[in-house]
Amino acid sequence: MIAQTGLVTLEIDEKTTYKSIIEQLAELYPEMVGPLIHPDELTLLNCTVFFRNQHEMITQEQIDQSPAPGDRLSLLTVIVGGC
């Protein structure tokens, strides 16, 4: 675990987007920048994804959308050949 924690709770509002969550994580856990978060763009690297409510992957096209109240996000790194 890069951030040395298994669970993070963030206070968000209806204007919070997935991108702004990534920015919050980068600020709270700077050690994630580089291995999981692109340092220049503050976006997730290609092999790192959000899963919403344990079953729906958030795509790059959805990055400016907002999670619904009560959504639970998991940040996962997919390890496969070519990443």
C-alpha cells in the first residue's frame, strides 16, 4: 500500500468530480503521485482505475462526472502485461 492506509473517507459535495477526488488524493498522499497519479496532469495512470461500488469501472470519459451520494470508490492498479 503506497498511502499506508486501506480506507480514506473524503467529504465531497455535488460539485465534486472524480478528477477533483484524484487531486485531493494527490494532496493528502503525495507518495501516490508518480506510481498511481500522473504528476503533470493529476489524472490516474493508465493501469490505475476507480471502481464504483465494487462493480463499475470509471472510465476516462467519466472523469469529469460526479459520484452519487453514498458511492464507495476503490482505487485499484491493474497488473497485466503491457502496463
